[in-house]
Amino acid sequence: MYYGSRDMWPDEAPCVFQTHRRLTSQAFVRGIVTMAAILLLTVLMYILAPPLMGYSQQRHLLPSTAFAAPQRAIAYALPHVAYAPPRQQPLPLRPTRQAITAAAATSDAAAQAPIRTILALGDGYTIGESVLPSEGWPMQLADQLRAKGIAIGGVDVVAQAGWRTDDLQAALEGKAQGDQPKPQGWAAAFLMAAPKGSLLQKEYDVVALQIGGSDRMEGKSVEQYGADFEALLKLALTKTGGDASRIFVLSIPDSGAAPADVATGIDAYNSVNKDLAAANGIGYVDITAISRKGATDASLITWDGVYPSAKMYREWVSLMVDDVTAALDAKG
């Protein structure tokens, strides 16, 4: 019976209205539940997508977002993804004897080529804060080495934004992270710290170190920074079997946004780490001059006005890739 029918009794009208309201309420609730389910799936995809798409290869902290902690937890839970060299192009339908011989030689050389490993140590500049993991300098270095025909079996990164030299030393030695702030609420359950020393390989083919910005910002003396940095160099040497030629120190960058006294302090810190690198026969990569170009070239700085963009990191890598290649070639 439809409302408005001449056959409907007057006392039936309230019943019809109640049924209509009930159906409307049920439809409203179903709509809310559907929207909540869609929102939940969207959030889960946002959290799961980065680590599942290969960011776990770097075992490194993801960019700082509201979902960085759970993304980092998932990335660490995933197995380490080793680099597999690209497959050889198929031979022509009617290959010549020379083509077959060349292809076989290429295949044999690729099979015999050693798989190299890289360990990057540092702070927010090392993890590539505010850019994708693939855009930070450690992964860009690996990509440029692969472009030179060097097989890279992955990159391990021990770094975290805000770390001082003593924080990095504690992480490498497997100790607590000192007074680093811990996330509150639900994010705390997902927190995964940077890899501890026990999770690292015994030795690496290349070790790169860049740290000191937070030491300077927190007012650590130049003398104390030097002592802490020297301790890190000794730890780095244990990861190359004592071979200093395969360790590289990157200078502390300066975005140009820091006060003049901070910039002066960075220069003093860089003078110390450069001297210590030279005293230990370790290669030095001065990227500070490039970093200061960010004050006038917005394309070299990320949205936060502090950390370098992928473009700047690429310029850093261009300064060191040839020296790293030579060191790997010398290792054989």
C-alpha cells in the first residue's frame, strides 16, 4: 500500500513514516560504514605501498610523514632485496658466430663479477630526509655504480634524522640510542630503530660516513666532535677489514638557511673531519659548496627548506662515484 492511496486508513500513516525513517537510517549507517572502509583501505595502501614497492631494499628510514613509523616497521620486516643484474638482451633470430661468442663472453663476465655491498652511515642527510629513499645519495651512488657495470647487492644504511655522532656510535655498537625522542601514542608500537650493529654484515666493500650537523646545532664543542668522529672512523675501518681506501667521508652540508654562526661552526667541524680523514688515509668528498647553492637555487632544496633535493644529491654523487669506482676496481 503506497502512502497517499485513498484506500489507506488514517491510523496507518504513522506506521509508514516510521518504516521510511528506519530505512533511511539504515541507508545512512551503511553509507558511513562504506566510507569508513574505503578510508581505511586507502590508509593501509598508503602505509603498505612504499615498503612493498622495494623501499625495504635500503633498510632505511622512510621520509618523515604521519605514517613513517608503520612504514618503517614494515620495511624492516620485509626480507632484504638483493640487486639482480638486468637480463641480457635476446640474440637475433640468426646470430652470427661473432655475436654468439660475444654474448657468451658477456654472460661469463657477468657471472664472475663480484657482488659489491655498500654501508652508509650518518644522519638525516644520509637517509635522504624529505625525498624518496631511491633519491638519497646512498641509493643514487649505487645506481651510478650499476650504470658503470658494477653489480651492487644492496645498500645498508644506519642513519636517522637528528642523530649526533654519539648516537650513531651507540647504534653501531648495538647500544641504546641515548636521549633521542620517542614517538607517542599508536606510533610508538611501530617504531623500528635504524639497524643495530648486530644486524650488519661483517664487512662491506664501501663504507661512507657523513654526520655532524646535529652536533653543531646542539652546541657540541669542536674538540668533542673530533673525538667522537675519530671513534666513528675506527668503527668504519672494522667494516672494511681495515682497508681505509674503501671508506669515504662526506663533509657536513649547509643549506644556507642557518645563521652565520652556525655556518661558521660547520666550516670548523668540516676542517676537523677532513683532517681526521686525511690522517687515516680515508677519501674525502667536499659537498658543502654545492649544498650552499641551495640558498639561491630552489631546485636543490626540498619543500622544508633544509634538506637537499634529489637533484642536489645527484651532484654529490657525481663528486664521489669515480673515486668509489677506482677503489672497487683496486679491490678486485
